[in-house]
Amino acid sequence: MTETQAVTQTVTQTVLTASHLHKSFALDGDTIPVLEDISLSVNTGEFVAIMGKSGSGKSTLLSLLAGLDQPTSGVVTLNGDDMTRMSEEQLAVKRQSDIGFVFQSFHLIPTLNVTENIAFPLNIARKSNQERVDELVSAVELTHRKHSFPHQLSGGEKQRTAIARALVSQPKILFADEPTGNLDEKNADQVMQLLVDLQQAFNTALVIVTHDPGLAAMADRTITLVDGQLV
């Protein structure tokens, strides 16, 4: 093994760890379990797909891993920080710096054009970086659309804008909840390939919730949930 190969192997690190996560909700005086004893980890640059039937707890798990919700018990550690011990203000800062999101319904700001939507997370964090924005506009092949507003874009173009926006802050990990759910098959294939290509190019960990076996087949690893438990 060469010295370069040895260095390359040692830089692989765990970016996200979930330990013994439980999540339940109270309903009419009863406790309804949603997730039971979930433990997993995700490495830097790794692509992990979460699969399972509707109601299996996929989106709930994604929300816990991304710090959008808190577990009933258990710990989620991202880049060395225990997110289950953070205040909402601390979590907001953590999400700005280390986490990117891609949603099924795009969540673009209708009054901002493509370039402005992509730059929005940087502006919120007061970290202007026009070079980074321009790089991503080009990477998602929207240079000809950079001044267009969301209502002028196709579904595929909207999701490509959302992907660029999710990556603009150079997050440690990217979460995507059914990112191709609102796209036709052709656009879905193109958008997913673009997402994977960019995730690999920037060495960003990627965790996707999907019901699509074809999409999950692109992942390095697939996690399957059945009735709130890993199988």
C-alpha cells in the first residue's frame, strides 16, 4: 500500500451516528410507538437509502437524523455534536452549517430567481459567496435559467435548483425525502443522477428516503424499516 492510499483510507470518517433511537406519540391517552431502538451510522461521502412501506417510520427517522424533531429517547450525533442536547437556536445554526435538505415539493421561494434561491442559505448566514453560487448554477446546468423565477421552471429545473441550494453551504450531510416523487420518470432519472454526481464530487454524505427500488439501488447501502424497526 502506498502512502497516498494509506492517507486516503484514514480520512473516511463517521459523520452521523444514531444510537438507540425511540420515537412515540401520545394519542387519546395511549402511547403510539413509531420508531423502536434504531441505531445506525453514516460515513463521509456515503450514500444511504432508507426504504420501507408507507407508515413504516421513514420520514420520522429522517426528521430525527436531521435535527428537525427530537427522539423520545436516544442520541443523534452529527460531526461530533450531540443534537439531542441542543437548543432550537443551536440546532438552527447547526442546520445552516452542516446540513442540506432536498424535499419532494421543492420549497423554492417564489419571489426569488434561480440564482437568488440558491444563494438564500448563504444570505441567511451572512456568508456571501457568489463564486460558489455561480459554480452550482453551472453544475446543475441552469446557467440559461439563472434569472428565471420558480413559476417559469419545469419540475426538473425546480428540483435542480433545490439541489444546488442544498449544497451551497458545503454541508457535511444532505438529506432528501422522496426527492423525485413529483417528477416524471425521465426527469426523475436525470435529477437523481445529478444529485449523486454532485454528492460524490463534493464528498457529501447523502441520506435519502425513498420507496423506489431503482433509486435505492444507486446507494452504497440500503436501510429497510418495517413497523418502526430496522430489518
